[in-house]
Amino acid sequence: MSTDGAQTVGEVVAATPRAARVFERVGIDYCCGGRKGLAAACAQAGVSLADVVTAIEAEARVRSPSEVDWRAAPLDALIDHIEATHHTFTRSELARADGLAAKVRRAHGEAHPEVLAALETFTALRDELLPHLLREEQALFPYVRRLATGVPARAPFVTVRMPIQVMDAQHEVAGDLLKRLRAQTDGYVAPAQACGTWRALWESLASLERDLHQHIHLESNVLFPRAVAAEAAA
């Protein structure tokens, strides 16, 4: 599909997943900010719409034949992918970063209060994400799986829009914490005097950010709208 400024950022990445690479480079938020129009997002980021479109179209030309179009894949397959790929990674990387953070806090916290500030933000992010994953897995995702079968299902809520609104609000909180963490870590670039553990922690946080961008995008911009549509059609 051709790309133009009228599409939302989320629609662009849903159609061309490799466009995420372009948005990461130019500083456009495609997960929590996925409902923003591409032209408006480019203007806010101070980048040329024409240049961004050209870069996205170049990425589209190298799309892998094995790449899944999650806009059309079965809903249960999409949920399986989110859980197996993103939920699993988020839990394991949070645990890894937590262990590294404890060591960095002990070794460098007293001399580097800026590190303590970043670790406080990381702790807030961890505490936001872990119960969020459980809420999705225990309530929202099972209901959407039943919707995917076409069989009427009793929901623990009036409409799927209700938990989705809660999940979206929590995504916004996580997105804000990620932005704060990136600023506090100078874009995850460790200072020259940083030890190996400190560098490993910053690399872990950068990996967590990259995966969460993809994770939140797939939920907010692909799964949730499809779930709303499936419920309306049931």
C-alpha cells in the first residue's frame, strides 16, 4: 500500500512493520502515539514528511515474504504471538534488568545520583507492566479468543471497550515512563567510566524499550481495534 500523510502512524506500521525502524530513527512514537496522523507526527518531530515516506517505501521494498500481516491473521494467532513473543520477553528482560539494577545501585548509586533517578523510573515501569500483563492474560485475552471462535461468550465486562480503555491508559503510562528513562540515561549511552554491569543494564533497558514499542503497537493499533470490531460483529 502507498503511504501518505493522511494515514495514522499505527496504520503505517501495521501495513509496513519495517516502518518502525524509520520512526525509531526520527523519534516518532508509533505505539502510544499510533493514532496520530503521519503528517502531524512528522511536523511534531521536526522531520520532512516526504523524506519519511520515501524511507518507509524503501523499507517496504525489502519486506520479508515470511512477515505476518497481523491485520489479517486470526485473532487467536495474534494473541499467541503477543504472549509468546512480547509478554515472555518483557518478563524475562525485566527480571534481568532488575538483577543488574541492584548491582549498579550498590556499586554506583552513592556517587551517581542520576543513576538512582533512572533506576527509580525503571522500578515504576516494572511495577506498571507486570500486573498489566496479568490483566490481559487473565481477562481480556481469553474473551477475545472466544470472540475469534464466533461463539457468543459471557464477558466479565459490559463491552470489550472497557478493558481496552484501561489497557490503553496503562500503555500511555508505560510510554511516558519509557520516555523519561531514555532522557535519564542519555539515550541508553553509558558514560565512559561505566563498568560492564552498568553498560549491560543500559543495553537491557534499550532492548526492553524496543520490544515494548512493538508490543504496545500490536495491541493498541492492531489487536484492540480488531477485538472491538469482532465484538460488534458477534
